[in-house]
Amino acid sequence: MNQMMKVPSVKLSDGHIMPLLGFGTSAPSQVLKSTVEAAVQMAIDVGYRHIDSAYLYANEEQVGRAIRKKVSDGTLRREDVFYTSKLWATSFHPELVRPALEHSLRQTQLGYLDLYLMHFPAALKPGKEMIPRDAQGQVLLDTVDICATWEALEECKDAGLVRSLGVSNFNHRQLELILNKPQLKYPPVCNQVECHLYLNQHRLLGFCKARDIVLIAYAVLGSDPEKQWVTKDNPRLLEDPVLRALAGKHGRSPAQVALRYQLQRGVAVLAKSFSEKRIRENFQVFDFQLSPEDMETLDGLNRGLRYFRNLEFVQHPNYPYTEEY
């Protein structure tokens, strides 16, 4: 039996099907690549069929190998897995887009990508460094037309290298640039953004729903303050007393309630853990329901708080977080 059916899915605007619950693979540098590989295999065994990675995470080789191992042992078929990668900001020049995608394909050896996202709207100078800097340590920003990058992505889809195209960390104005582009061939099917109880993205979600764009939430459970790009000294979301009280009411963990809240709003979610117990726990979110009163209570936790502010990009004209949504 195809275990993918255990997870509710959404039909994207291009007709492809995406499971609403995904497994995220970004990790702090101290997490071993072998740990990520083992976690992906565990997630697949548990039932996850949507696996999210990126060139920036520097683990696509291990993630791809984990998926291929589960294909070879008969756990699933390649077509049962929805695999996402992302185009990093150093490869936004149109002539660099296809080579970047092909690099991800070589790393994963999966044959094709299910979803390829522009990872962040602000371009960086091309080169081998993930975050290029000058002699003074300043980030080397670049200026590239988002629409020109998008056209190169459309060519990759036409070539059969990727099935669906989307964006990540885009605000509504940047989405409109693509949506209003002359001769647009493939509108973005999704926008993957930070979204959690303290940043519920209400207005952006409404904007995306009105345009048949699926919002995919990362950092749904808050984020590890040890991560390089995470703003320090923020409150820990899973320790919120209101969330914990609701979790107790339902006999669930705070993480399960935080995930369930997003799913009931029509948001696809990425759950990430390298602990077998939590990988299993985060998957058990389809056998209970939050009431309208519960949802309203959780709505009230929104405070516009970002764990990922990406301030090194703040001088870029395409820095996305100066807009409300």
C-alpha cells in the first residue's frame, strides 16, 4: 500500500500533488550529515513522503541517498516521494539556474525534482561561497531581475528536470512581480515562509490563497537558537503557557498542537527533528481536531515575531521583511 495516502495532500495549481506534512532537513553545522541521512530514512519509515532540502543545507547527497535506500529496499517508489530543493541566491543569474538545478540532481541522483524554489528573493554575487563577503566581511549583494530568474526556472520545467516551481521567503509584492510578468508560463505553486504561532502570516496566507498559491510553513515549532541565522533571546514557542494548556486539554504535545493549527488553516507544514521519538510524534497530527475556540485562542498568540530575520541581506532592495506581508 502506498503510505503517502496516510498524509492528506493538496493539489497544486499545476496539477501535481503535494503531501501537506513534510520532513525538513536543515540542520546546524554540529549535526553530522550521517545523522541527517538516518533521520530521513526514519521519517520515510514512519510515513513521511514529502522531503524538503536545499543546496544551502549542504546535505543533498545524504538526503538523496536516504531516499534511494528506501526505494531499493521496497519501502516506496521514487514517484511516491515529493522531493523539494531550492535555488540558492548565488545562482540567480539566468545562465546559472539550470547548472544549479543539475547540481542538485547529481547530488541526489533522484532523476528529477518534484519542487524547486527560489530560496530567497535577494541575490548574492555568484561564486563558490554560500555567503560571499568582501575583505571587510561585508556580504556581497547582487542585482538580478527576479523575473529573469523565473524564466530560466520555467525552461528547467519544460526540460523535465523539475515538476513544480515555487518561491521561498517572498513577500506579496515580490510574488506580484512574478504573477504579473508578461508571458508568464508557470505561476509559482507555493511560497515557503517562516510561519508559526508567533508569526501566523495571516495576511500573506490570505493573499496566497486568493491566487491558488500554497503557503508552506517552516520553523512551525519555533527554532533552535544555536542556528547561525536565528535571532537570539527570542521566547521558546513550545514553552508558551497557552499552547501547553491546549496541549494538555487534548492530551497532545505542544508540537502536535502547533502543527495541527497550521494544517487546519490550510497551510502545508515542515516538521523537523533528528530524534526518533519526535519524528514519530510529529507525524501523529491527523487523528485529532482543534475546535474553532481553540483556533481562535491560538490565533491570539500572533505577535509578528521572526526567528529568521536574515539581517545580512537587509541592505538589498529585495529584502522581503520590510513589508508587513
